[in-house]
Amino acid sequence: MRWRLPLALLASGILVTLAGLGYDLTFAGIPYQDPTPEMAVRFRFHSRVARVIELGGLEVLLLGILGISTVALWSALHPKRRLTRSVQRTR
């Protein structure tokens, strides 16, 4: 139960980061060699949008990693609490 949110954050971060990379490849792509001013503005706009999406995904990914490490550390440091609660539930 306590692993659900960190794993969801991790998966969401990966998906959003991949979506940003897909947006970057689809709309910004490889920069033109000799673009017109309009093409340069359009490329810069789409590159910035892709960068914001990618950074947002990486932030969510890092939150998921932090959550997973926190839950793992808590479970390793407090194994008796988990056992006593499960024993109390069965009685």
C-alpha cells in the first residue's frame, strides 16, 4: 500500500519525460541550417515547450525515486513495527 504512490510517481515521471522527448522530436526536431526568422522563432518556441515538459517529467521522476528510497529506508529501519501491527490485526 505504501509503495503505490512512489511507484505511480516514478511511472508518471518516465511517461512525461518520454512525452517531452516525443514532442521535441515531432515539433522541434533537428534545427535548420539556414532558417528564415519565422522558422527560427517557431523552432525556439517548440524547443522551449519540449524542455519544460522534459524537466517537469524529470522532477516527478526524482520525486518518485525519493519516495521509493524513503519507503525502503523506513521499512528497513522499522521491521518490528510492521510485524506487531500485522499480529494485532489478526487477533
